[in-house]
Amino acid sequence: QVQLVESGGGLVQAGDSLRLSCTAAGRTLTIDAMGWFRQAPGKEREFVAAINWSRGSTYYSASVKGRATISRDNAKNTVYLQMNSLKPEDTAVYYCAADVTGWGIKVETSEYTYWGQGTQVTVSS
């Protein structure tokens, strides 16, 4: 089992920056990749970014590419999502997820095994 706890959400204005954190506990050695997803009211959960836990390779959705940076601190078992130039359409609950199956970075929610409880990000215009 892997437990994930997100933090760092809040209310910001358009154009501001925010850094989300997600700390893993439990069987962290089984983690192959970590991802960030988000879900806005009335919408499906969507992929935001992911990082390979050992190699550090990253992948971003088109909606955040150039505005977001995913990184990890293996010693702290923590993954970060730095979001810049935030827009009202970035408003959502942001979730981190852990993939323990390997075989590269995943972008589908069904491919991640463990999920955090989510942290709300609200961007006002």
C-alpha cells in the first residue's frame, strides 16, 4: 500500500503561481511514476503531468505545458507541481497518483493504483 497526501492548494488570482506537494508513505519503493490529475466541477478527471520516479523524465498535458513543472525529491518521497500564470480554467481539485506497474509514464486515471484525497485550487479572474 502507498498513501499519498497532497498540500498547497488555495485561492489565487489569475496570473499567480502555486506549488502543490504530494508526499508518499508506505511501500514507496514500489512507485514507478507519479502523476497529477485535476477535476473541475461537472467534468471528468484529467491528466496534468507525470514524472518517472527513478529517471525523472516528465510529460505534460497540452493545457499546462509551458506553465507547469513537475519535479520530485526522492529523499522526501515527495512530488511537486509548480503552476505559473494560472488561469480561471485551472480551477479544480488536484489529485496526485502513484503508478506501481511500470512500463512508462501513464496518462489515464485507470492506470494509476493509488490516489491522494485531493487539494482544491481556485483561480479568480
